[in-house]
Amino acid sequence: TTVPNGTPVKDTKIAGYDAKGMLCSSDELLLGGDHSERKILILDSGKPGDPLTTVIPSQAIMEAEITSNRPDEMGHLGVARELAAGLDRPMQRDFMPAFTGTADPPGRDLVKVAIDDPDLCRRYIGGVIKDVKVGPSPDWMQRRLRACGVRPINNIVDITNYVLLEYAQPLHAFDLARLTGPEIHVRRARAQERLLCLDGVERELTPEMLVIADATRPVAVAGVIGGEESAVTSDTTDILLESANFDGPSVRQTSRALGLRTEASARFERALPPELALAGARRAASLIAELAGGKVHREWADVYPRPQEPVRVNLRPALIDDVLGTHVPLEEAESILKRLNFHVKVQGDGEWDVLPPVFRLDVTIPEDLVEEVGRVYGYDRVPPTLPGRRHDRWTPLEPSVDRRLDVARDVLAGAGFTETWNPALVSGKRLEDLRISAHAMRVMNALSDDMDTLRTSLLPSLVDASPPWRPPEHRRPKAAPRSTGSNPSWMKPSGRCRLRRAHISGPPRSCFIPVAAPRW
């Protein structure tokens, strides 16, 4: 029999007495932390005689690959929401905790916050919590942190890391007594400023980097790492809890320049929703009050220059079946959206007015809503057949456009024509030479003069595609060509471009092999 680190269990002497057992350090149990012989691991959730497996239960660790458009799923709560929606089970916790501080005076009177660059910092919340007792975290929290690859430090730092993993909202705790002011300035770094970071490395900052500074110096690199000189220690009693929202590209650029990627920067890089900052701050403050005995002051300093505007999306329910290629009952589609925290309101004309949750910034168009319904409904439930006729409440499908195009290609090829594939961008000068430049739209950032205008006719492309060895008089269009261009008269009422065909031909003597003129 061995303990988790492989050490065999054997008779030993403890305090000079023979013992039929062993006192195990946390290192021997693979629990991390202090593993000196004088340290005895105290499991506050167990009682003498309890089986160790009930005190330290086995854990199932699930790895999830999160796409770049879903930063809300970088936390356990986001994954739980997805599971709840897929399994049709209720969530046990709301997105926004109800906890708020009650201590006086208001927190905004104890610390001042100023954002110098609102483009790089969309929101900054500073909460003051006093009379905290810094110490080790409870064993249940330490086990969960270790399971996620995070080393426990103390209860304050562990709580900020715990909420980061839970809500996907990075947080930071400053020792309030070690800040000059106390005041916070969110600004760009000044030339030749340096910061001793929490990893013990002193780094030089550049004006392209956003920093958190007190009255005299930087105390953290925004969204990346905190500073050692303002860190929480065992002597800390008052803290400033930071919960902010930083610009994703700015954090990514700073992280790359410093050669340092952290759990915080990995989340900020994906453009977190600003409303998440308040939810994370409330959750962390409630845990600090519970586990560290802190007094949370009410009315935090919350600087929010440009509040997040709600985005409403109008969805025509028939679009769901149209895009997915199968019938999804309207009641089930509506239920799926509601389980994903979308608010759905049915309008008088049958359209749905859908309000995405504040943590879903990636949903902006009707097709996004169709995707949400499809992935929860199950793409495996879409029949692998070609669509022939829509459901009874719809009209039959029109003849396939692709089929008609194939027939047109076959007919023209049989008449001796060669199909050409040309880009939609042409030379504006060519359009002017052909006197068909009306209604043409110019490209502002054209790569070349030959591709600076959206074509309004197929003629320029056909002229350019005709062999240059033909005399100009033999390179004239046989039929007046038209195109899918920018002219409004060529648009259908549905907004789609009309399909056009054109051909160009010359007399038989201009060809190597004489061909008969086509008859239409």
C-alpha cells in the first residue's frame, strides 16, 4: 500500500512511540502547499474517523475547447449555462449576484478612480473591503483551484482566482495601505516607467501599454499582471478589490510585448462584456465577507463612461427552418432561446423581438439566433437529405438556380463559347472608356487601379478576357451585357442581385477554327 505520491505505508515511530500508521504531509497526499514534517494538514470539512475519500473526494476534470467568440464560457458558470440549456435543467444561480456592501462610508468616498483612456478601459470598479483576516483558504477551495492548475496562496488571492475561474472575470486585490492616495488612475504608461511584477520580474513599460497607477507610480499592468509593491500580504487588513473591463486588442498587444500571458490576459483578449465586471465584483466581495471576515463598503467606485447598449434582434421564425433545413417546432425554438437566457417577445406580425443576455456580445443578427437554436436542438437531428419541398405551411421550392445556371453553361458551351470567371472589381477607367461608369461605386482602399470599382456590367471583364491578338473591330459584344452590380435597378425586391449573362464574339475569320454564329 502506498500514499498518493508513491511512498509505501509502513510502521513508523511518532514522538518515540511505535505507530501502525503514518502522518502524511500535504505533499505526500499530492495536495501541494507546505510539506515540512512540522506541518499537519487540517481538513476542516472532516471529522475524526471519517474515511479520507469522503473528506477528499475524487474529482472529474473536464476540458473544454472554447472558441474565440465565447469569452463567457471561459468560466465554469458559462459552461454550466450551456449544460443547463442542453439538458433542459434550471440553473441554481443567477448571473448577477444580489450581494452589495453595507458598511459606511460609501466606497466611492474612500477611493477615487479616473479613466484617462476610455477606449482602452470601458469600465473600472473599485470596491473597498476593510478588516479582512488574511490566511489560508478552506480546503474545498484549495482543491478546486489545484484541479484547475492554480496554486493556492491565501484566502484573498484565492478568492480572486476562484471567481476568475467561476465567472471568467479577472479580478485583482490591492493592499489599500500600500497605495498612494488612495486613488486609482487608469492611464497609459509613461516613458521609462518600470514595474516589479508579482512573478518577481521587473519589467520596463512603454506608452502603448495601459497601466493601473496610484498617485505616484504604476501598481499593475492592466489586464495582465499586478505589482509586487501593492500586493496583499499576511499583514494586510484593508483591500481595494479591482474588477474592470479592458480592451481586448490592447491587452493582447501588451501581453505579447511583455512576453507574458496570464489567465487574466487570456480572457481579456477575447473581449469580455463590461456587465461581467459587476457580477464578478459582487461574487468576490461576498466570498471575502464570508471567508475573510471583511466589511464591504457600500456604493463602490464604478466608472463606466460608455455603458453597454442592449442589442435587439428581430427574428422571423420561418428563417430557423429555412436555414437549418428541417422543421423545428416554434415552441421548442422559443424554449431553447429562453434556456440560453435570451428574452423573446412575439410581435403582432409574428416576428420575434429577441434580447440577448448581457454576456452574449457575439449575437447581433438573426442568423446568430438560428445557430443558437440549431446547436442546442442538435445538428444530428437534421435529416441528411436534399431539400425537395418545404413543409405544408410553405410553398414549393422554386426551380434550382444552380440547375438553371448549369443548363445555361451547357447551351453556351455547345454553341462554342468559353466560360470566363472574372472578379467583381474592375478598372474605373475601363468603365469610363466604355461609357458605362454611371452608378458605379468606387473602392476606397483599392489594391490597384485595375480593381478600384465595383462593376455594373459584364462588358469590361469580357473585353479584357478576349484574346489581345484580335483586331479591335473583331472584339465587339454580340449582345448587350448586364451584371450584378451597384445599380439599384438591377436589384430584386428581396434585395438580391439579378442574375445576368453576356457573351462576346467576333466573325469566324478571327478564330483559328471557323465556327458558325450561334442562333438563339
